[in-house]
Amino acid sequence: MAEHPAYPVGLRLTGRRVVVLGGGQVAQRRLPALIAAGADIFLVSPSATPSVEAMADAGEITWQRRRYEEGDLENAWYALIATGDTEANTRASAEAERRRVWCVRSDDADEATAWTPATGHSEGVTVAVLTTDAKGRDPRHTAAVRDAVVEGLRDGTLVAPHHRTRTPGVALVGGGPGDPDLITVRGRRLLAEADVVIADRLGPRDLLAELPPHVEVIDAAKIPYGRFMAQEAINSALIEHAKQGKSVVRLKGGDPYVFGRGMEELQALAEVGIPCTVVPGISSSISVPSAAGIPVTHRGVAHEFTVVSGHVAPDDERSLVDWPSLARLTGTLVILMGVDKIGKIAETLVAHGKPADTPVALVQEGTTAAQRRVDATLATVAERVRAEDVKPPAVIVIGEVVKVGPTA
Ligand SMILES: C[S@@+](CC[C@H](N)C(=O)[O-])C[C@H]1O[C@@H](n2cnc3c(N)ncnc32)[C@H](O)[C@@H]1O
């Protein structure tokens, strides 16, 4: 049987009986895909791992707590034979053969009539990798081939021409805090498909260098108190390029909806009927402290964290932040866009009751090669910022969590 290569096929198992013998690690690994395929799963095993038991408790499979018996494969379309008892496995595969039920055997690929490929999924495509004969089977090799193909499809490095309509309109992609590895898989794929990329100064700028030459990159740099591309100009650029039928990615730092004006851009596009896909990103408010060894919550230390914009001072009439209330909170305060106003902010917090010795950390250019951390307290932070010449972009963390990590 093994002299010929296996014939690959996709089984459509919805509502069809699949018998699984054995409730151990093999079943635990294979059951989720069978459940996802909609199979009517009948498990026979005297015991099962806690995860398999949870699937039975959730009603995803039917579990008979006993050993395999002749007749268990009746009405099955497919069988997974994976008990720890070779003799029972042999009897079960003989029954499968007699009943013409395709069966996988975990203990003896030669005796199986079907092999499970290494599988993965990307954007509506299932990648299944099989070796050609049982003797040459090397699960690590098939898994590595599968991983390489899936990864390539996901991140766009393996470009498979297809007739799938490209994501229409504009994609607002949260690029994460700056490290190019911290963009989502979906964001990376959309970037690889883009004709036009309108990028912020913050976010994974290194990814722009990887774009092919035909991709038009527009710099939407909004440097504080420096060069400025008005939001209207960004909106117009998005609309204009999308109307030309191009795939437009608006690459933003962090998450598009955390002080990112993402909704304004989506609204401007909606007004002219251009569809917009929003891809969430890893916000600097959590990831930058994390990259500097600061957890925004910690058991017994902080049960909440509050993310605040510090772009206007507490006494500025445009401020929407209730600083006196924030001063009373016992958890962590995370301030974005607050470097310039941190002196006033610290003063206000102390004036409303926050202890002056509350620890503060400023993390500049987090997750990039230039990352640095400056520690202070509410009493000293204004002076430390001046002395250390801390510059935006920086995330400011205020609270006892600053001191819990080993790097503090
Ligand atoms: C306009 S807000 C955008 C926030 C972004 N949407 C997010 O979710 O991270 C810009 C502020 O985010 C913070 N920030 C973003 N990336 C950063 C980084 N890599 N390191 C430190 N702070 C960063 C800084 O406080 C900066 O002034």
C-alpha cells in the first residue's frame, strides 16, 4: 500500500459520524479540527485528558467511557484509532477495513488507510502537507513545510496569485508600537497587498522599506509642534486614492482607535461611501511599558489601569480629563502624549492627594532600538525629564507597578 503516494482529499464531515478511539494526547490534538469540520464525533475511551473531557462536557463530542468493542465503527465515515493498546488498535483497524471506513492509526502509519496531513489555514485557504510514503514520514518536516507556507501567505512574502477580490477601499491598520514584529498578521498581509500606504511617524516604519518600488508611500507625519499634515489632507488623500481603485493602507501607530483619530478617518470615508476595514493594533499604552519591564497590572498591586492623554495641561479649558478623580485612583495611570505637560500633570495629581513619592517611569521610543527608560517620582519627574532630555514619543507610567519588575 505504501509504495504509491497517498491520494490527497478534503473530507466534508458535517453531520457525519466520526469514531475516535482513545482519549489521550492524539485525540486532544485532532479533535478540534474534527469539531470545526462539524463532524458527529463518537469517542470511545475509558479515560480522557482534561481538555478532551471538557469537549464532552461542552457537548462537542459524545463520549462512551469504556474500551473499544467490535461494532463501534458501524455507520462511521471516518475513524481515528489512537488507544494505547496496540492489540485493540489492530482489531479496530481490521473492523475499519471490513466496513470500508477510512482510518488513521496513531501507532502504525503502515497499517492505516488514511494519514493526517500537517494543516494550517490562511485567508480561506487550507494548506495540507503530506509526505509521499509511510517510511519517509517525518512529522517535523511536514510541519515545517506547512509553517513556511502558511507564514508566507499570511505575511505576504509568499504571494499566491488569486482571483479573490482584494480588500476593497481603505484598510486602517494598527501597526503596533514600532517594532516591525509587533504588527498583526492581518495588518502585515494588507500592507503586502497595498498600492498606496499613508504612514504615520509612529509605528513600524521599518516595514515601509520592504515595500516593492511600485507602492506609493505617503508620509502623514504629524510631529508635535513640527511639520503637520492636516487631518483633512490625510482624509482627502485616502479618498482620492481609494476612488482610483487602489488598495490603500492607512498605517497608524499602535491601535487606530487609541488616540489615533481612526474613527474620524472611517467617518470621512463612510461619508463618500468608501468601505473601510479596521485592523486593531497593539497599543503603545500597554506594550511600551511591557517592553520596559513594567506590567500595567500586578496581583496585589494594581487592579486597574487608566490610559489618559496628556496633550493638554490639566488647567487647560480644552482638557476633558478629570485629574482630581485620577489622583484618587489606586491603580496605574498610563499617560500618552504627556512629556511636555508632565510637570503640570504631576503637580495636579499631588495637589489632589496622590503621594509625591509615587513612582513614575517614562519610556521613550519603546520597542525600538532607541528605547530608553527614565525613572522618577511625582515629585521629581519634571526635573528628571529636563535633566535626561526625555523627548516624545514616550509613555509615562505612574504607580507602584513601576517598581515590581526585576529591571526596576
Ligand atoms: C497620537 S498617540 C497614538 C497612540 C497609538 N494609537 C497607540 O495606540 O499606541 C501618540 C503617543 O503614543 C505614545 N507612543 C506611541 N508609540 C510609542 C513608542 N514606540 N514609544 C513610546 N511612546 C509611544 C506616545 O505617548 C505618543 O506621544
